[in-house]
Amino acid sequence: MAARATGRARRGRRPSKVALVCAGGGITGAVYEIGCLRALEDLLDRSMADADLYVGVSGGAFVASLLASGISPREMYDAVASPTRGPFADPTAALFRVGLGEFWRRSRRAPRVLAEALLTTLAGEGRNWSDVAWALFELLPSGLLDNSGLDEYLAALFAARGRANTFADLARPLHVIAVDLDSGEAVDFGPGADESVPVSKAVQASTALPGLYRPVRIHGRDFVDGGVKKTAHINLAIQNGADLVICLNPIVPLDNRLAGLSSHLSSKGVTYVLDQVLRIALHGRMQYGLERYKAEHPEVDILVLEPTRDDLAMFSYNIMRYSARKVVAAHAYQSTLQVFAARHAEYRRLLRGHGIALRDPRAIAAHPEVSPYRSTVARALSGSLDVLSSALGRKAG
């Protein structure tokens, strides 16, 4: 794990405002963030379940919404580590919804689409037979899966906790970001937005990965994954007065020169190439944003926790591979302790400037407690992660 800090520790009479930003990263990204949060729970004297505001993007929106609704990092980690399945563990009922209705509706357009393509080609209007093949893509649905089950799962979980499924009733401000497909604009469903949109529905929209999930329609507008526009949306935390931003960013490209693989990434096939390209694009945007925020807001401290460029343990698993959840969570926990141990003095000074005490990482056990919490919430969360895997994991396969 790498950790980057920008800004200058603030000292003043007003207590620092601490924001937690959870970037996107698929299933393994969400699990990675849970492992980081579990480590921060042991390292800091302030729980991230008690941050002043939250920003969540894509899979990070799922994690941030749980924190904002009062579910602790310990409970989340227990849900990942525990083999116990709860009432929400059905892997097909919630998120793995093919939605045959849309396939049927689009298939009825086949005769018209094919006829138009053939007539244009035969009329010699500059089209060839390959254009006919491309025209058939119009018959495909806007996404393979329907993720409305995530909306239903979170709504049920919030109800089980006795929490309202509304942004206005959360104890801490939560900003969930999605992208309007037709305008290309990033939309913040947090405080000050349309109060009729439930938290669970906003998270569904933010996690609608293009191609895998169909866009989520809310009040006549189609929304897709919030990471399409920006990787983390740290600017929202700054705009809302954060003095310290802790950002969890699970996706970084591998530097094969440091990792020392015996062959080029291209030799491992197209999936490795596409995965690396995605990581390069997302991480490049993150780096650009950090440099910009450092220049424009030198008074704000930004602490980014992310894997190192030679972290083969994180790169070895596709971002949608849920079966590696225990390994990824434990790795994130231990690597967080390691980076804080390596830079203990630096981070202690930085955090102390914001009224947060840092415990000695070397005195903390390298493994979280083995015995899982047997709470209803932990069992439900375990089920939810299984549900996410059932849908997203199929893309990896």
C-alpha cells in the first residue's frame, strides 16, 4: 500500500472537518476499502464511522452509504471474513437479473433494423456488408444486467437498522455521485439535491457500470457509474469545507518494472491488457486531480491510501472477482498497518494537526480478530457481498 499526503496540517481553534472519500473499484475495490477502514479503526482514535462527511463513487458509494447509516468498519470486515450467510444472501434474487423483457422488446425491432441496413447496402449508399453486422448491435440492450436488486438490498438493510432511506435523515452528510448519461454531467445526490431520491436508489445509479448494468432511470434521466466522470470526486469534500480528506483509492496500475513479473503483461492475454489500461486511466485522473487540489487548496490535507505500484496481490485479482474477498480484505488491513508504521512520525504530525491521535502500528496485531460478529447486520452484509459477486463476478469470468 502507498499513502500520499498533500496540503499542510491545519492548526486553529475551530475543530477540523474530516471527510472520507471512497473511490470506485468494483467488488475487490470495495473489499479493499473495507480492509483499510478496519485498519484505520485500530490505528486512529477517531472512527471513520464518525467522519464529518462522506463522498462515495461506484463501489465506494456502497461502502460510504453503510458508514453514513451507522454500520462500523468492524461490522463490515466481519461480514467479509465470516462464512455465515444471512437473509440477504440469495445470489440470484437481488443483482443477477438479466431482465429478459428488454431483450424481447429489442428483438422485435430486428426485422426493421436488418431491412434498413440491407436496403442501404444494396442501394450502394456507401455502406458495405460490415455495416449490416454493426447495425445488429442496435438490438443489444443498454446493459447485460439490471442492478435494481442493490436498491432493494440497501433499502431492506437500512430498515433493519431502523434508519430512514433518505439523505436528509442521515447523521452525517453523504454525497453519492452518478453520471447523467445524456448530458455527461456528474450529479451529486447528496445534501441539497432532490430529496425524493432514496439513498439506496442513488447508490444503485452510482454503481451502474456501463456495459454490465443498464443505466438507472431516475425522474426521467438515465444515470451510470459515478467513476465515469472522475475517479474519486475529492473536490466535493473540499467544497463542503473539509480540512482533512482521507481518500481510499483501490485501483492503481501495476509497474511491471517494480513487480518483476517474468513476462510482459500483454503475454497474459487481453483481460490483463484491458485491466491495466483501465487502471492507468483511472489513476492518471486521480493524480491530475491531486496536483490541482494541492495547488488550489494548500490549506487542505489530503491523505490517499492505495496499493503500491508493485502490489501483485491486488493486481492479480480482477476488480470484479469476489472469491478473493478474504485475501484482499486481509491484505488491505495489513498493508495499511505497514505504511503507517513506515511513515509513523509523518502521519502522526499530520493527524495531530486535526485533533486525531495515531496509535503505534507496531503494537497492533497484524491480523484482525478471527471470531466474526454474529450480528444481523454482519450476516446481512455478508449476504450483500455475495450478491454483488454473483452479478459482477460473471463479467470477470
